[in-house]
Amino acid sequence: MASAMHGTHAAAAAAAARSQQIVRRERGMFSASEDSAMIKQISSTHTPDGRQVDVIPLIQVIEELLHQISPSINDHHHGAHGAVDSLEEKVAMVAYDGILEGLSNICHKISCELACKCTGGGDAHTSTMAILGMLSTYQWDAKLVLTLGAFAVNFGEFWLTANLVVSNPIAKSLAVLKQMPDFVEHSQGLKPRFDAINDLVKVVLEVTKCVIDFNDLPSKYISDDAPSLAAAKVHIPAAVYWTIRSMVVCASQIARLPGMSYELMTSTTDIWEPQSLAHKLRSILEELRNHLRSCHHHIDEKKHAEYFAMLIHLFESTHMDNMRVLKALFYLRNDLPSLVVGTTQTTVNIEALRRRTTLLLISDLDISHDELTILINIYQQGQELPYDIVWIPMVESSSTPSAPSMQWSDEHENKFRMLQKEMPWYTISNPALMEPAVIRYIKEIWRFTRRTMLVVLDPQGKIASPNAIHMFWIWGNLAFPFTHNHEKLLWEKEAWKLELVVDGIDNYLLDWMAKDRHICLYGGEDLEWIRKFTTLVKQIAARLGIEIDMMYVGKKGSKERVRKMNEVIVREGVSNCFENLTMVWFFWTRLESMLHSKMQHGNTVENDQILQGVITILSYDGSEQGWALFSKGSSTPAGGKSDVLDQALGPDFHNWESQAMADWENGLRDELQNIQPPHHCNRLIFPGIDGDIPATLACAECGRSMEKFLMYRCCIE
């Protein structure tokens, strides 16, 4: 007994000494692993002859096999009964396709090298170089897959015998002859060793798949001399070497188990080597993955550029219908239906849009409640017209300008879903999956920034209007089919009258105009002036024996302040005001839209009375003063700012009172024209962006060119 124990301790000491030799040897090898001489030695074995191995199905079978083995390593006595059906399918596919034909011989040679050399404790570097020599005519990815396949065969046979030893007499006899240890009895003691092997095998598999990914990159979009791919290929020889070497070490760890004493089997000294290799391979894997990400980024940019060019070509071409264009715009990177009806959440195929005029509503997720309310109202009134709206939401982009992608967060998703449920029209089903080239096209070609726009596509997919939002606000469904020519025809029918200014905004105003009553629209935020002005107007109306209906229209972009003003005006009975604050927004938005529309048609203040009138009102609003417009029914209005009005209706009124008695509106118009303040400062805050801003703009009051400033505005109420 003492002699046996002495022999065991001696064997353990010998194993420890051998382990220390491995440690010293491996430390030297690790420090020189990236040396140019080492890389040169590895590369000298690489002389591919052009043969191609279909590695994808092979690696799938190998991965499935290793996955089945893995539970055995971690918990032997439960066996490995995982996705057997999946494995059988993959094996059948490989066998049916004849993928292994011609490879069995080389796989057998590698298997022998792993089994024989490792059993004898051969040098890992020598075995690795021998395997690389056997595989000299194969590509780098095939070298790894074939070696991993041979290793998986040895590994699988080992665990198959270990798993069946309890239930199968043949396996039990084989285990005895091979002097395999009792894994059930020693499972806990062996666990650290098998954990280290299992961990290394997993990293080996990941590196192998990563190298396969490099060979699988589409040459159409990335060439070998592309910087990202060229940089990766410098590292691949060393990656292949260390991956194969790791398999050699794993095979050696397993091959030495039969006949090994319990003390040696459960010793943790030997596991340093696979642990160190796993650490090294992880570093290699991270480096390769970084290069692979760069390659995919390069490919994505090429694909996006190709898609972008395709979109440009599509919109320049003539089509029988709009399907090709719409499919290109609404293509998502999955098989989900492209469109969803917002209010019903019904999924719809884009065939529903075939040969129909399509309005692309493009906005960010901060589209206002006011905008949405008016859009819904106009859309629902035009249900009988052959057009559809599709909402395309946009958020801030990431990545490069040539391949932008939306930064879609959970917050964006929640806002999108809330807005979507309010919309009775079609919406994109999943904006996060929009093709980046479409995002780029919308921003670069259609010049979307933040302001809501309506791009109109005719039934053939041609752009009928690059932005019909202004037509939509001014005329609603009368603007259908929303073309530039139709817009021009609509303007030819218009004149500068109160009906154009307030059309469809307030029922009181419509009733007053229908009855040809005297009307006064006024605005501003000076409550004291409003009180004095409305009192003065009422006094003059009484002196003239007429009734003047007054309507407060607020101020642009001051919703909360206008709400407070409305409360005071209603409480004090000062005048009427828009009951719905959305209509205050709509009033000013329509005027801005008229300005945009007229500018797009090349009109100027000098030759267009409507444009002059619109700029006048917007200039009134841009000042710090109150202002008012007077009209009889829907006739041409007359008006001015508070300084001129105070003079005309105050001290100077007796000068033209007799004229006012005969014709109030024309008398006021003449008087206001006669009053020329020595100084004026008209400001027009232009809501447009980029190309929508005119190079020059004449002052509506004096005709001189206005000075141009750039203003950034943030208004939080």
C-alpha cells in the first residue's frame, strides 16, 4: 500500500513538473506569438489551390454536436438529450448534399494527429503546424472548420462512451479497455478541468464562426483591398494558428485522462493552459469582431448608397403605377406588413395604395396637437376623394450622413404608439426598421428638417408636389390633387378679402360675412391697449349708428398667453374670441402658408396684393404693438398697428367723421393711408427653413428691402 501511495505521489510530482515546463514554454510562445517570424512561418503553410468547401452546413452540424456535448461536460449523469431533431436534420442535409465527399480522408488525418500526438504528450506547436501543413491548400475558414470537425469527432466519441457506460455493455467494455475514469463517481472532482475545456471550446467555435463571416462578406460591396478587410486579413493567420492550437490542447487534455490517477485527474495544475488560451482567443476574437464591424459598416454604406441611387432613379423614371416607388419607400428590414391604420391598428398591405394619390405626412414625434387636429379634420372631410395619407415619423439620425439610421429608443416607441392611435390614416408599422437610404432621401432630397411636410405622389408614383402642406392648410380638400398647377389655378380665383384670411376657421365669422356685417379682427398681447381700443371702437360704432362685430385672434406662437387673454376678454365681455385655441394656431399657420405658397410661385409684394396683405398682417404680429383689420362682410380689409389706429380713431377722428358716416370702411382705409408715421420698424419672423427663405423681401409698408437676420427661437410656456 505504501509503495502504491509513493508511486501515486511520484506521478503527481512528475505531472506538476511537466506542467511547469508547459507554463514556461507557453509564456515564451505567448510573448512571441505576434512576432513577424511566427506569422511568416504560419503563412508559409498557406498555399490555397482555389478549392471551395461549403463550410456553413458543416459548422452548423459541428456547433449542434458541441452543444449536445456541453451538457455532458457540465452535468454528466443527466446525459445529453437536447435538440436531437435539429441535429438529425442538419446531419441529413450535410449527408444528402454530399458536402463531406472528398473531405473524409483529410478529416481522418487531422483526427489521428489530434489523438496520436496528444496521447503521447507531443508539442502543441509542432502538432498545430503539422495540421496547418495538411490543410495548406484550403482557405483559412476551411482549415478551422475541418480541424474543428475532426476534434468534434474525437470529443464526441469520448463523451458518447462516457454517457453510455452505465446502460450499454459495449460502452462499458470500451471504457474498461481504454481505462476511462468513472465520471459518475468523480464528476465533482473533474468539473474544473471540464469547465476549462468547455470554455475554451466555446471560444474556439466563436473564432471559427467569425473567420467564416469574413469569407462570407459580399465581394460586390467590399473588396480585399478595402482598409477594414485588409486590416482583418493581417490578423487571420495568427487567429487560425491559435484556434487550431487550442483544439490541440483540448484534445491533449482529454486524451491524457484514461489511465490517469484520481489525484492527477482532479489536480487543477493542468487547467492553466486551456484557461490561458481561452483568454488569448477572447482577445483575438474581440480584435476580429472589431474589424468585422468595420467591414459591415463599409458594406452598409455601399448598400445604402446603392439604395439611395435606386431611389433617385425611381423618382426620375416613368411607371405604370406607384407600387415600385411605394415598395422602395416603405420597405422594412423584415417581413412585417408595411402599413398600419393608426386608429384601428389594422395591418394593411401597400397594395391598398395602388394607383391612388398618396400624401406622405413626414414629421417628427413632436408634431403638435393643433397640427394633428386640423389634419384629421381635413382628412375626414375628404373621405370621398381618391387620396390616402401615410405617416412617416422621423427622429434624430445616427451614423454617417451617407447612411443615417434613426436613434429609436423606448421613449420614441411610446410617443410613436400614442400618436399613431390618433391617426385615422396609414402609418409605417415599425419606423425603427426603415431603410437608412430612405431616411437620407427624405432629408437630403425632400429637405426635411423638423417642420411637418406633405410630399404628394400621383397614382404613377411621380412627385406631384414636394410639399403640399401649405395647400392643405389654405384650401383643405379643395387643393386636391395637390399639384403645382392646381395651386396656381386656386390662387387665380382668390382676392385679398377677409374671406380668404378666415375661411373655415370660426362659425361666427362665417355668419358675419354671410350677413355682410361690419367686422373687426384684432390681435396683440397688450391688454390695456385692447381694453381702450375695443371701447373706442364701440363708441365710434355708436356715433355712426352701426354695429361692429369684433374678434380677437391672439398672437402667433403664444398659446398659453393667448389662453389667458381669452379668459379676460370673455370675462370682461370685451369682444368675441376663438373658443378653440387650435383655431388661433390655424389662423396664423394659414397666413404663413399663404406667404410660403406665394413665394414658391415667384410673387412679390410689388405685384401681388394678397402677398402684400399677408405680409402686412404677419408684420403686425411681429411687432410689439396691437393691431386691427376692419372689413364689411368679406370685402378687402383695411387696418393698421396700434399707433396709427389710436391716431385715426382718436384725436383725428373728427377730421374724417363725415366720411365715416357715409362709408365707414373706405373712410378708414383712406385715413390710415394718409397717416404716415415718421418711423416704423416692421419685423417678419419667417417660419421657413433652408430653401424656403427668400433672398430678399420688400417691406409691405414702404416697399424697401427688409434687412435679413437669422433667429433661433425656443419658446416654453
